[in-house]
Amino acid sequence: MNRRVVITGLGVVAPNAVGIQNFSDALRTGASGISFDPELEALQFSCRISGTPTFENTVLESVFSEIERRNLQSTGFVYGVLAALEAWNDAGLSIETAHPRWESGIIFGNGSLGVGKFRESILQIDALQTRRLGSSAVIQTMSSAVSAYVGGKLGLGNCNTSNSSACATGTESILAAAERIATGKADRILAGSSSDSGPYIWGGFDAMRVCTFKHNDEPEKGSRPLSGTASGFVPAAGAGALVLEALDVALERNAPIYGEILGGHVNSGGQRNGGSMTAPNSVAVIRCIQQALIHSGISASEIDLINGHLTATIKDSTEIENWTQALQRSGADFPQIQATKGLIGHTLAASGAIETVAAVLQLKEQFLHPNVNSEDIHPEISNRIAVECIHPTKKLHKLDVIAKASFGFGDVNACLILKKY
Amino acid sequence: MTQTEILAKLTEIVRPYSQESTAMEHVSMETDFIKDLKIDSATLVDVVLDVEDAFGITIDNSAMEKMTNVANTIAVIEDAISRK
């Protein structure tokens, strides 16, 4: 990269907190966002716990007009808009503009958007009521719904698009935004991703038996990354958003700076060498991490903390093995590693963005959120890295560089390197 | 139902769609939904659905196309009511 890229604003709608300040508090205290989900029980899901963000109606009223709030069934759209606008405000930027802001854009991803709205529409169409769908069906379900809506609110005149790479979506969007700024094509990009909540987005995962069904009576214990008793992920939802800016532009307007994005990498294992639609090709994961380091111009020894993908499936051990190989560090020499999903579950397409927001907050405020539900570390993990890397017994002496990785269906990988500014 | 009654009812239907609160204060037969009330043209279909619900009528596609101002809309509503 040639232009340095910094983070100047954050926004979040997470299962355990809505809003940056609340999220920072929830991370420090290790507050869980997982609860029993009566709707999943009523629909006889195997997994009946979820991480669903909750907030008062007044939050919606502060952003959406009376008309927009009617038939607002697309939760991923709502979460995305709330997080994106919070990040913009947090960066100290104004909403109103008479003309397009040619140097500001948005890249805001999702997996699939507005399934609740789709369901409502499909029921109406099948009842021969297509003409009664109204104007909101399209704008709440198009993949670019969040970027389109926010772009209009803020008059964003640079790129306005929506990326999709399953559970790597959020991390990919941030890297795409950083690269666009670094190469001089934009001054400022609002990046992030969101994911719907509810049975119609999670049902397919429940059917694949990748969600845990062993903790329906103890929700907060359900999401167990790194644990020997991990039995699948807890479905969750939300959105994370970051304002990325060229350093020179941020300095010129005296913007708050949370941290710097040194670089990163995205790749795919091509569903070869053990990789498949749902399983990672480890060669590609290792390569992705190493390329991210090269691109960022730092060495593996400089990484203080890894915010892993770590979903609480059997693949957590494989992920740890891949990190040890990619960094050539193991045992007590391994960096600190954390699994934000222990607190919030797997927010799917939103995970990369929400977890990067978590990483950036820790970088800025210099703390580590606890790893929860991993007291019983999986033996294949504890024989590769020291227990202290997961459950530190003393305060970390420095937190300067964080590696954040996300992996997704389709054998896709994304890794970002963040540095304290 | 008199024209005045229809106009009063229509004004309340249209109010939340308008981005021009001052213009909403003097809605008349000559008022244009898009030009005067700054209603997003995409949401005109929602106004039509609300009109159908409020007056208990059905509006076909060709009548719907005319509903861009108050005068035409009231004519469409009167016509639909007369055929109930």
C-alpha cells in the first residue's frame, strides 16, 4: 500500500450490546449475548439458543421514517443501517451534504439479506397478491440494500457496493475498503457487514447439524470456541461498521484515530487438498495469513493478539494448527488468541465486521476481552499452544498488532493486520 | 362521500410520505404529489395501496398511473366508489 489507512469511526449492533460504548463495556466484562430463543423452540429446531441483538423501538425511530418503519422485516438491513450510521457519526462526520461526496464511498456486505421480508413477499405472491407487495420488498431484500440506503442518506459519491463471501464477508469488506483508499481511489470508505436474525436465515445451518443442540438449557454456556466440549456454533446476527480514512485526510480534519490497517489478504483454497464447500484447505489458510503479513510489512513475531475465526466446531483445532504453522510460533511463544464468538455466537456474514470492531476497541483501549466457555481447552489445542495464550494469568505487556482472520463456506479466507496508532 | 371529505382523508394518507411539511399545510386539488409534496416516486405505489385500504376500493393499473396529483386521485377514488 502507498497511502496509510486508519480507522476513524466504529458502529456495532451485536448480540451482547448495541452501540460502541455498550459493546466496549460488554467485551470487558465478558457479557454473553446468547439466550434461549422461543421462536426456534416453537419451530422445533435442534438448536434453540441464539445471539439476537435487542434494542428499543426508539432506536428505529431515530433513523427510519414512519413510512420506512412500516413492514420493516429485513433485520440484516436494519442492523446494517444502524451500525453504518453510528460509525459515520462516531467519526465526527456530518449527515447532511448538498452534493455527492466524491471521495467517500461504502462497501457493505452480507450473506443473504432480508429473508424475513422475502418470506412475507413469497406468502403474498403465492396468495396472488403481488400487486400489494408495495415498494419496500425490493429495497429491503436486494443484497446492496444497506449500501444503497446509507449511500443515499450520506450522499456518498465514491464506490457504492456490497460484497459477499459467506463468513469472511466483513473482513473482506474492510480489506477492500482499505485497498481502495491505499491506492488513492477514495479518501474515505464506510466498510462492514450485516446478517439477518431469525429461523429463516439459521434453518439451513440447523439442518446441516453445524449448530450446537447440547446447550438449550444453558444458553450462555452454548458457544464454546477452543473447548474440548465444543459441539457446534450458536447462530447469531448483527452488524459491524468502520469508517476507514486515508491518514492524511484524517489528520487534516483532526479525526479521532482508533488504529491503523497495515494490510491484509484474501484468498481461496479452491476446494482442493482437503478444502470443500464447507471445510478449509489448510494450505490456503496458512498462505492467506502469511501473505497478509508480507503485504503489511511485518513479521510473525510482532503479532501480539489473534482474533480468530474460531466458531466452536471441530475445526477450531485445525485453525490453531494453521496459525502455528503460518506464524511458526507455538507453545508459550504463540501470541494471545481470542474467540469473540464465545460471547456473541457466530454472526455469520456479520462476524468479520463485528469481531474487527471488537479487535479495534481492544487495540485503542488496550484491554483483552476474556475467552469464555473455553476453560476445558481442547487437547489438540492445548498440546500446540500454552494455556496462557488463551487464559492470560498476567496483564499483556503490549498490544500493538492484532491479526484478525475470517474463513467462510466456499473455502474462502480473509486476514487483516491492525496496528495501534 | 363529498369531495371535501375525500380530500381530507387523502391528505392524512399522504402526510407521512411527504418530505415537505409546509406544503402539506395547504393541499388543494392542484397539488402534485411529486413536485409539491416531494413524495418519492417509488412510494406512490404504497400511497395507492393505502388509498385502497382506506376507501375499501380496488384500483386497476391504468387508473393507478393517473394518480400523481390530488385532482386525478380524487377522480379515481370517486369513480371506484361509484362502481362499488
